[in-house]
Amino acid sequence: MNRLKSAWTLLCIFLFLSSANAPHLFAQVATLRGQLKLHGAPSSSMLPETELLLGMFYFDREIANQKSLSQKDGSFSFTKLPLQENYTYIVKATYEGMDFFSDPVNLTSSSSSPLHTELTIYPVTSSTENIEMTERIFFDLSKESDLIKISHEITLENKGAAAYNPMAEDGQKIVLELLKGSFDLSLGSGLNRSEVDIDEEKSALILRKRLYPDRPGQKFEFSYFYVPDGHHISFPRKLSITRKLWSFSFNSSKPSIKNNLFSWINDNQGPRYEATNLPAGASIDLTISNIPLQKDPYFHALYAGLAFLVFFFGAYIWQQKRNTKQTPNIDPTRLAFEHLQHLTKQYKEGSISKKQFDRQHKELQQYLFEKNKEEDIFIKAS
């Protein structure tokens, strides 16, 4: 008898905890009814016996699914569904390799059975003819290195009447070319790894995004790093799809783009170079000029050499003026020695680099050597 009471007590506790953790176990049930339609087809063109999958979500977490087939008239139904607040139902149909979804049916405290939804299926194409792209590229030119971060913000929109399926083997692809030699690719919002193939040989991304008509454009971002080998970046592109808008912006006023297709714009969206309505298949020969390099040994050496020449040329002019005024001549050899001493002092103080010191020191020694040879010849001739 005591064992029977204990078993009954445990059963009651189990049932109480189960009802508290899963309120749908004892909730009312509902039927979801809907209609399957083929977009652009006459109402008599139904999709009978199309397999449908119902996803059941509780607080955005899928907890179950149920299969069904559409009827001869394209109608479908799912029965014995929990009629419980915070439940959501989404119906999926696969047609010619593409998944199509109904609008979510979100249940509230006032929801009642039967529930209703519609699922529209579109014709499927593997052509990119009606795909439009908006692309904004931003060049982050760091103040401390020549490492450039290049960020892409892209929106793709299907302007046609058919859904674009990128998975077709013989279909057209959406290709995004990167700068050769770029590295550290980072996929941002709106783009996951399953939606892109990386062609390392061609430095390109091949998108695998399904694009549905009559929907807002799909926006996504990615970025990578690049080290230029000079002050110009060649950006040749053959466009795989129509570019409704293509813009370049920089966090520096120095870079420039000289191309008749691009206009300089400075408005409330910020300064940028922008081109519009570029057709698919167009070859764009684009060069970005005047890229500022923070650590440029060639230009540092050039500036130091020019400064050195200006110094000696100035000293020469000053000496000629002194001679014209019949003032005592300044010995250029002594001047070179003084500059050599000053150069050594600058190097010890750390105001010039070893590379600058070695170059100027060598030039001064060469000058003194040549000067010494001239004086020797003059003495022998006299």
C-alpha cells in the first residue's frame, strides 16, 4: 500500500514538472491550412503533390517538424498543432532545387484554429541577367603603416520574375574580384561561409546566395588587408553582373581616381568617387593614384638627397656672391669638413638615421677625395 502511494506521488510530481516545463503538452491543438501558388502562372496552374515541410518554433527555437503533400488544387493542411502563445509555424517547399518559405505564422493569446498561410513559388533561373549590385568600397589608410584595410559593403537585388539559383552547375556566377596579394579575409554581417566559395588562384569570391524576386536587396559585408608596392593601385575589373552603383571612399584626401565613368561627389554621405549603371560584362580599367605610404624608403632617400644638393648649391651661390663683393673666399673643403662634423653630431644625437648618415658621409668623403686630387694636380702644374 505504501509503495502504491509513493508511486502515485512520484507520478503527480512528474506530471506537474512536465506541464511547467512544456506547457504545450496539454494545450489546445490547431489546424494550419494554406495554398501553394506558382507566381505568374494562371490560377489553374497548381502544384499538386508537392512535398511540404512545416517547421515548428517555440521562442525562435525549432522543436519539431511535420511533412505533408499539397492537394490537386494546391491546398495543404497540417493538423494537431499546439495552439499556444509564442509558437511560430513556417512552411517550406522545394521546387527545382530552390527552397521557398511561407510568411511566419506567429501565435498569440488571441490566436484560434484554423490558422491560415500562403506559400508562393517562383520560376527558377541560373542566369544573373536581372541581378543588380550596389557596391561601396572603403580604403582605410592607417597613419602608422602601409597596411591598407579594404572593406566592401554590397547589396544584391533580384529585379526579375524568377528566383536565382546559384547552385546550378552550368549557371552564371556572381564573382567578386579582390586585389591580388590581399590576405586575412573577414566575412562580415549578412554573409556566412556556406554562401561563398574562395578562388585563391584568381583572388576572387564566388557567391552562392539565393536571390528571390519581389524582396528587398540582400546586404552583406566583408573586408581584407592589402600592402601596396607603390603609390598606385591597379583595379581592373570585368563585371559579372550589372552594377547599379559603385563607389570608392578613403580616409585620406590624397588618393584620386581618373576615369571618365567615375565622378567626384562630396555630399552628406561623405566624399567619394562614384559610378552608376555599369552593365554586366563591361571591362573597367581603374587605377587609384596618390596612395600615401607612411614608410617609403625611396622617397625618404630622395628627399634627403635633394636636401643635400640644395645645401651645397646654396653654399656655392653664397660663395660666388662673396667673391663678387671681393670678400674673403670661403674654403669649400673646410665647409665640407664642418658639415661632416655636424653630420656626425646629428647621428650621435639620433636626429638622423644610420642609413641617412652613411649615405651623406659617403658623399662628403667622395667630395673631399676628389677635391684633394684637384689640389694635387694644381700644385704639380704650378
